[in-house]
Amino acid sequence: MIEGKGLGGKKVNRVNVSMTNRMNQKLNKLATACNMRPTTLAGLLIEKSLDNVQLVSELQREFAVHTAYKVLPISSQGTIEYVLSERR
């Protein structure tokens, strides 16, 4: 898909998330407190997490197995871009 090609900012990529009952309860409670639907809140949490340099680094430190695929979060014009660590 070509990014920004006549979509008008429409979100077109879907991600299916499986959660424990406990995490789902937390999501529903927070969504209610924030006056959002749970799916909207889940999407917002994912977006904020992917733009959090510290969280990205922690996740890779804990779970990354193949160093060739590690990404370096780079701040570029107010957004976070990912660059493969082998290609810098």
C-alpha cells in the first residue's frame, strides 16, 4: 500500500490482539474512564508505545533474539522512525 495516497488520514491496517480476561477488564475500565471504546484506546496505546523510545529499547533488550533485526528509534521532524541497526 502506498502511504498517504488518497486515504485522507484513514486508518487501514488492522491488528488482532488476544488478551487475558484481567487485561481486558483493565482496558475496558480505562476506556470507560477516558470515554473511549476499548478498540480505540487499544490503538492509541499501541501508537504511543511504538513512539516511546525507552519502551522500544526495553522490549528489544528483553525479547530481541536476532541482533540483525534490532531497530534504532531515531527522532526525525518530531516523529520516531525506526532504522535497522545493521543499516546505519
